[in-house]
Amino acid sequence: MKGEDIFARYSRQIFIEEIGLDGQRKIMNAKVLIIGAGGLGSPVIQYLAAAGVGNLAVADFDEVELHNLNRQVIHHEYSVGISKVKSAEQFVKNLNHHVNFIGHRLKIDAANAEELISAYDIIVDGSDNFATRYLVNDTCVKLGRPLVYGSILGFSGQVAVFNYQGSHNLRDIFPEPPSDENLPDCDSLGVLGPLPGIVGSIMAHLALNIITDLPVPVNRLTLVDTWNWTFQTVDF
């Protein structure tokens, strides 16, 4: 991309004194892996692609279903039945064709997590189950990768940055995952579409803060409650 095109496209980021051209170059050179192209992954993909993250990878094994569309905003009616990775790729190319999209249509497990995560500088976890969250956390700790974490349920969400410059990780606040027995999820309780948009946007912002060396809150869990409309932080 020509220098003048970069400035025209990203001028509103470049105008921020703490980002500038150097920060935009960091964004364009970044390698970010987003785990999950669903409710949380969708706004993360949307905003990181818009910001110009140079290498944007998405890992997801699922296909788009009609009930996804109330919250998974990068997918459309014509996406129903195709893989979320393919739908995400189409979205990114339509939004910003300069982004190098890397699709991984797979389910992350103990056999592939280390190889997959090791290829990227920052990991953003938008998965929807505890087994994956803990696997990703533990792998990031082992490999020294910063992890942007988010989760949602009902009217509530959580966001944190783990394993950043020696900071604490998921097990420091929740040592073990809860039992899967009778564990509530969005399939049983539902979710209002904007909630993952709110939490996912925060996750995207935190990823950009890491990339551009802006302040990053560590050892702190942010709790989002859209029923009582409160935002709280818990230090750990």
C-alpha cells in the first residue's frame, strides 16, 4: 500500500499522538490469532481488520447457523451453512483487502495448540467453553504469548489480559475449570446481541493496546453487567 493510502485509510489512528505512524506500522506488522469466529470473535475480527492488523488469523471449526446472526455480526444470511472461517475471510477481504487473513478450520486441542499458537504474537480467545479456554491459557503461558481473554453469559461478561510481560494468568484467578455438569451456556440461557459486541470490542481494544505499547491493565478482571449496567474491576 502506498504511503499516502496508508495515511488516508488510517489517519484517525495515526492522529492519536500515542500511536502515530510508528504505532500504525506496528499494527500492520502484527500477527494476531483469534480463537473463535462467533459472538466474541466477530467484533474482534471486525475491529482488528479495520485497524489494519497485517496478519490476522482465525481458528474455528464450526459452520454458520441461522441463530448465530443476532450477534455474530461478520456473518450474513448467505453465510449460513458455510464455515465460519470462510465467512470471516470473506468479511475481512471486503473490509480491508490489505490484511493477510489466515484461516484455520480446526478445533484446538492438546495435539495442535502449541504449534498453532507459536506462530502468532498475540492470542485473542473468544472460545465458548472452559476446556478450550484453559488449554489456550496454559499454552500461552508455556510459549510466553500474551492472551486477551473474554467470556459472556446472559447479561454478563468478563475481560482480562493474561500472561503479559510476566503478569498473572487465568489459573491465578480461577485455578481449575468448573465442572461441565449442568454448566449454563448461551445455548440454554440465550444472549442479547450487543453484549458480545461490547465485550469483543473491549478485547479488540486491548489487543491494539498491546500491539502499540499503550497501557495495558494486568492482573485485573473487568466485569461487565448489562442488567444493572455496571462495569467493575477485580484485582488478582
